[in-house]
Amino acid sequence: MSVTIDCLQYCNWSRKIFEQMREGSLDAVHVTIAYHEDFRQTVERVSEWNRLFQEHGDLIVAGRQAVDVINAREQNKTAVFFGFQNCSPIEADINLVEVCHQLGARFMQLSYNNQSLLATGCYETEDPGITRMGRQVIAEMNRVGLVIDMSHSSERSTLEAIEHSSRPIAITHANPAHWHPALRNKSDDVLQALSETGGMLGFSMYPHHLAGGSQCTLESFCQMVANTAERFGVSHIGLGSDLCQDQPDSVVEWMRNGRWTRERDFGEGSKAAPGFPDQPAWFRDNRDFPTLREGLSHVGFQQSEVNLIMGENWLRFFEHAFSQNESSL
Amino acid sequence: MSVTIDCLQYCNWSRKIFEQMREGSLDAVHVTIAYHEDFRQTVERVSEWNRLFQEHGDLIVAGRQAVDVINAREQNKTAVFFGFQNCSPIEADINLVEVCHQLGARFMQLSYNNQSLLATGCYETEDPGITRMGRQVIAEMNRVGLVIDMSHSSERSTLEAIEHSSRPIAITHANPAHWHPALRNKSDDVLQALSETGGMLGFSMYPHHLAGGSQCTLESFCQMVANTAERFGVSHIGLGSDLCQDQPDSVVEWMRNGRWTRERDFGEGSKAAPGFPDQPAWFRDNRDFPTLREGLSHVGFQQSEVNLIMGENWLRFFEHAFSQNESSL
């Protein structure tokens, strides 16, 4: 029996969306709970999710380990794993890495677009790689089982994170830059190093990451997946849709601007188109995972390969990623 | 009548030290109130100083503008100006720049040894210069009158801060690297750019910044001041002693390690000598400012030049540095 995992969403959560997850047979989802939030604000997001788990316990369940995905599927629920798109939740305190893991975090990006205390973001002009604190935090994340995510980081920082990390890392939501050149998409060098070290790439369906944007066809997307599988292997790819369903445009403004500027940054958008772009027609929301399965079959993937891409690869990754590293105890 | 200003101290404050300031005729001092403190902890430091001002109001007074130095001297008191050695007090929030100024902060370093959100510290291997957020924060510091201090920053970041800042910047406590090569001391290029833009260098008497360390002689120090004056002009130099009187060694460990590492960093010290080094014999504490005046006269400075170095240069700098920039209102 196959499993479906989406390794990045940031929706405006509601019962409607949780029901759509069930309709689309989504067994697990990695949800962002912090972009620029500090530790205390991140705790508020955890509290909000605690309430959601209580109120919608018939549809969703907290995900902490790989086995929670299997259990959720058996109960016809979706397991929800927490992640941060920035290192802001640990502030300048390395000890908060373990505390955040205790609160349920399983992924943390080392930087989000800008330079952080740990690594460089993809919108900076310069990329000095992993910082002194970054090397310390990578070791600590490795120890406690908090996955390093470099989706919004820059080239050198990403390569160095792969090199310094003793455990495979993830790029939860991005596409190959050779398909669609964008600051957020990843070079062949990065994809090569990622797959060689057992890391995972989650394919994004966020229009700014797609060739053709909102007009990108399912076939073009699936063909890109096929090309990536051919070049880097079918075992290190999965989904990371970056679905931001029902979010107001104020949210994308927060993502881009946080509290770091008094001007207005448009990120991947522009002054003329500052808001969220339209979803591609073939991935409107969580009900479209079966559409994706069909699309992947159409471009020539075997059923077993479709299963790997749709969730089994992420599940295998989860099995080794989230536990405390006993060798470093 | 001359004025004496020390533009950096971080003592374990007590009535004894405030009395020694009066004994040494110190009219104003820039004190560090944060190394790795976040905003909330910085507010605690402000509260502690509020109490000190109340309890020792016969010896010290809060310094906010240049005129406070003159008023303090007339009342036989020392004006105390606040500064941060790192940007940790503003966390990731540019709006805290103005709030910190409202709380009395007049200096902020953009980075302390390590990479920060704004700039690179002098102990990093790479130095990418001022970050995206750094450029925004520099503009905001320029607007509200919070002085940019690059004492613990690296070469390129310092040069770029000088370039991006519309107001003169400060290196409150460091010495020329050509006299004593140390990661914390400054290159000729930096000193040239600093003085050409009206910036200020405060000479440090912290042993790790001195040729010969704790054994450095008064004559060697004063000769270095004379050489610096000759090369970069006598108008852009002053004192920034870096006096850390009566501090336990746990404090220098906090300065070096904050919360960024789970290992132990020895900074300018070493495993064999991890603590604070001994002060040079000619600058034990605040009572030795007259000794310094004599030393400067001995190496050939005119009395008027001694007065500039001992405080008048800093006073002139203060006059233009701390007010809101009306042109950017």
C-alpha cells in the first residue's frame, strides 16, 4: 500500500483544508510554523497546533517519528510534522535546538533568503558559507535529530551544510534551476551533492518555482521530475508543494519582509504583482495528489517509482532523520 | 578647561569604581550594557543602570547628548553613555533600533567576533561585508542617532559600514594592527577610511590589543598614539580603554561564548590562559587618566593635542552623533 507525503505546506489551516487532505489521501505533511518568529512566538504557534490537534483529532495527528505516518494512514488521518523556514526560533541560543525538537520541530532551515547567524540566504549578493555558529548548530541538529533544510539558502552555504552535516539534509521545497532558473531553485552541483549523501529534494509547485509559472503544465512538471530522477536517481526525490492555501497576501509580505527592513521587499514577486500567485490548474489544493500520481505515470514512471516519489522516499528519510543520534550522546 | 572621555568600559560597577572615575577626573564614559543579551535582557541592564543612577547620583549621571558631558563635569560627576557590543538587543527587528535609542543606547556594534544578521565579526574566516538587513539597519541607525561601532567586526564589513553610513562611524576600542597585529586591531585601510569620513578610533588598553600585552610600556603605547596621529590626523583619535575592572573570569567566558557554541571558545585568550589578562601597570583603573595625559605629553604632543585625544575629539563627535537626523525625517 502506497503512502503520500507532502514535505512543505503553509496553509491558513482550517477544517476544510484538513478534510481536503483526507480527500487527497495525504498521509503526512510537513508544515511551516515559523518564518521570522522568535522562540516565544514559535511557542505560540505550537500552542495553536496543540489546539488544532484537539479540535480536529478525527482528521489530523501530531507527527514526531516515521511510524506516526503509518499509524495516521491506518486511522485515515494526516500526520503533521513541524518545521521552521528560518533559524529565528532558536534566536542566538544553540540550546534551543534541543528544546525546539522537544516541542516537535523536525526541520529547520539555516537561513531564509537573507544572511542568518548560521548561513546565507539565496537573496544575498555574497555567500560566505556556514558561519562559526552555523557549524556548531549543525552538529547540535545532527545530535538531536532536527533536519537541516536549505530550501531558501544560497549555493555555497548549501554545499557546506551538506559537507558539515553528519546526517543527510533536505531541500524540502525547490526545483532544479536547469529547468527553471530562479534564485530559489537549485543547481546541478547542489542536487548532485544532496543525492550522493542520501539527502532529499522535495519538488515545489509554487508558481515562482515552475517553468511557465502558474501556466506550467502537469506534463512539463512531471517531465522535469523524470529528468531529475534520471540524472540524480529516483530515491532522493519527493514532494514539497509549498502550498499556501487560503493565505491573505499580507502573509507573503510577512514572509518577505519580516522585521528586517523599513522598505518593502517583493521577493520573487514584484511591485506590479506583490501577492500570492495563482496555483497551477493541476494542483489547486490537497485534493490533487491523485492527479499528480497520474501525471507521473503518464511520463513513464513505473508504479513503484511513483510510490517512491509520492511518499516512500520521504518515509524512508524520516525513519533515520528524527531520532537522537546515539553515537553522539 | 579640558575634558576626559573614555569611550569603552565594561566594569563590574560599584561605588568604588564610580569614586575612582571622579579621582581620575573622568567626565564621560561609554559603558557596554550588552554583549549577547537579547532585547528583554538588555532592558534588564537598563533597569540596573536606572538603579545605579539613583543610588550613586552624587557621582554619575545618565548621558544622552554631548551637553550632558559638560553638565556632568560642572557638577563633578561622570556622564554614562550606553552601548551594545553586538546587535543582539535588536534581535531581528529593525524597529528596535529606535526603541533602543529611546532607552538610552548611543553605540551599537554591528557584529561581535562572529557573523551577525548585519555584518561579519573579526573571528570568521570569510567576510562577505554588510548584509541586506545590515544596509537597512545602518540607514535606521543613521536616522535615529545610534552610532555604528565596528570594533569587533572584520575588515570588509568595516569598510562597507563606513561607505554605507551617511554619518561618521566609530571604532570605540581597538589599536592599529601595524603596531600590534591582532584580529581585533585595525588595518591602515580601515583607519584611513575612518578618519577621512570623520570617524573616531578609541585606543584600547586591553592587554590583548597591546604590543607586549600586559608588559606594554606607557611610552610604547603613547608612541603608537603619536604615530597614529601623524599618519591619520590628531582629530579622529581618542580613548576606548576596554577596562573590565573587577569582573570575574566567567564574564570573559560569556563575552566569548554567549550561547552560540556547546564547545568552549577562548577568543583572544587560550586554554592555558583563559581569563582576563592583567592590566598594564600604567593603567590599572580610572585613577590613571592623569598618568596617560603625562605619557602623551612626554612623547611630544602639545597640550592642546593631549586635550583632543583625552576627550575633546570624542566630545565633538558626540555633538553630531546622537541626535535624530532631521534630513531623513
